[in-house]
Amino acid sequence: MTTILINTADVGVEAAAMRGAAAVRDGKLVAFATETVYGIAVCADDDAALERLRTLKDRPTRPFSVHLGRAADAYRYVSRADTPPQARRLIEKAWPGPITIVLKANGHLADPALKPLYGRLCHDDCIGLRCPDEPLASAMLSAVERTVVAPSANLAGEPSPHTAKQVMAALEGKVDLVIDSGPTRHRKDSTIVRADDDGIHVLRAGAIDEKSVHRLAAMTIVFVCTGNTCRSPMAEGIAKKLLAEKLSCQEDDLNHRGYEVVSAGLFASDGARATPEAVLAAKRLGADIEKHRSQRLTGELIRRADVIFCMTRFHAQQIRELGADAQVVQLLDPKKEIADPLGGADPEYAASAGQIAAALREALDTRLP
């Protein structure tokens, strides 16, 4: 068998993607670049192509991961309702990107049209899903319009290839088409995580490290005031305490349980301590903000946030003008703005902390999952 090699630099990404998609639909084995390594694409519903791939990879039974052209296609395999919250956040924040997510299928695939593929795609009732962040891969996978599986383009036991040259050296005469898109961006395998009701478990570290995975999977709650030395640090500290109590865990474990709780100020300078009065008021409610250091609200933090709780309508309006989604930005206390106690004495801080704590209890019960 002759392996055809084409280069996106010669024919263009779109033409190469369409040619690759047509070959996959026609039952061919097509090697293509993702952002991590080169893979081999076949249609999962093509008996002959899948058997060729299994023979090539010396993998007679264990399923290959499904590769998606669009992140939202994940919910054709496991419904959004059946996808754990941390996995949904990974799908929505980290995809397209170098993470393979293993999910429980609950005995069936969400789209009834995919029912015949359950046995081919699932192992121990789990399915692996991947949405690459590479133009050629995204275009080709979307154009196939059928379920595509794709392991790395190497023989069993050999290193994953990062260039088309490496693919040709290992697989010439064994695959039908190789699309050369140049060296892969990360030159590392994807990170593999399992997501279940107990949280996110990193099965294989790869292009994204474990700490970043947990940060991406966490629900990021941001509290914002003006200077990040009074109200918002008290809110951050009290929220961590209440969340830890609700989840029966230590505050240090909140990230692994799916929550990132931070605070910032619209006009803050970086590195300032919380005021002594704020530290005392928080301490009286069981929260420790002694180690707090102020930070300015940034565009990156706004983009990362799942919810931004503001102390006043002015804060909320300013943040929306910075580009935040209107649904993300909320008043912490919808009934009454939380006044700035800066310059006041202990009674003003105690009143502010008490209002914050009451609003947080309501939010944890009704506005946060």
C-alpha cells in the first residue's frame, strides 16, 4: 500500500482538511496533527477501518478516544445533565485544548442515533472524549460528520510522534494518508482526566499540569470591592469557611472539590494586607484572612470567573463595562448594597461582615451549585 503525504503549506489547511475528511469517510486511515501529537483518524462505525486500526495499534478490544471537532458535541455522547459539574467546566473552559476527559456513560450514549456504537466506544461504562485545539484537526473532524476515534500515530510501545516525518518513518505503507501540518505545538501527549461525582482525577499528566487542570475544572467565585482590603477579603474568607463546612472538607481541599474562591479590587494596588478591623471582623465569624494580599481585578480573572459577586451596583456596572458577561456579575446582597466600612470602627466592620455572611449563606443555598 502506498501512503499519500500532503502538506498544508502546499494545499492550504481547508483543502487538506476536506481531503482528510473525505478519506476518513471512505474508510481510510488518516494521520493528522493535533496540538499535542499526530493521531490516526477512522470512523468508529466503519468495521473494516476500525479493525485495521486495532491491528496496527495491537489493541484488539480497548476503545480509542472519540475526537470532536466542536466542544458541544461532547453532549451527544454523555448528556449535559449527566456530565459532572467539574467536567462541564473543563469542556467549556479548556476545550478546544489538550485534555482528554473520561466520563461515565451510564449504560448508553446520549444521542439515540449513536446507540450501536456504545460497545465500541465504552469500556467499563466509560468513554474518552477529546476536542483538539488545532485548525486542521478541528476542520477535518467537523467535516467528517460521523464519530471519529483517533489514537496516537505510532506503533504500540513507541513514542508518540510530533512531526509528519516521524509518522512516515513508522507508518509508511500502513496508513493511507498523512497530512503534514508541521511540528505539533505542545510536543506532549494530552492530559487524561477522569471526571465523576467525586471530582477530577488526573490519570496521565501531559500538556496541562495537574494544578492547572484543577483550576480549570473549579467553579471560580470572585468577590470584588474597591480596594480589596475590607469587604471582598472578608467575603472570600467567610465564603471559604462556609463552603468547607458545606462540603465537610478543609479549606485547603476546596480546589480539589471543585471551587476556587478569590477576591480582587477594581482600583486595588497589589500586595496590601487586609485592614486590621477586617481581619478581626472575619475572625469573629471563624474566617482567617491574616495572609490576604490585595490584587487588582484583571481581564484574565474576569474571563476565568463563573460568578463575580460585587458589593455595590457601581462595582457591577464597572465590571460589565470591562466585558464581563452580565449573567456572571451579581450583587452579593441583592436586597441592599454592602457599604464600605473603610475609615469606620469595629461596629461598622462587624455590620459589614455580618451582612456579607448572611448574603453568602443565601447564595450557597440558592445561587451556587
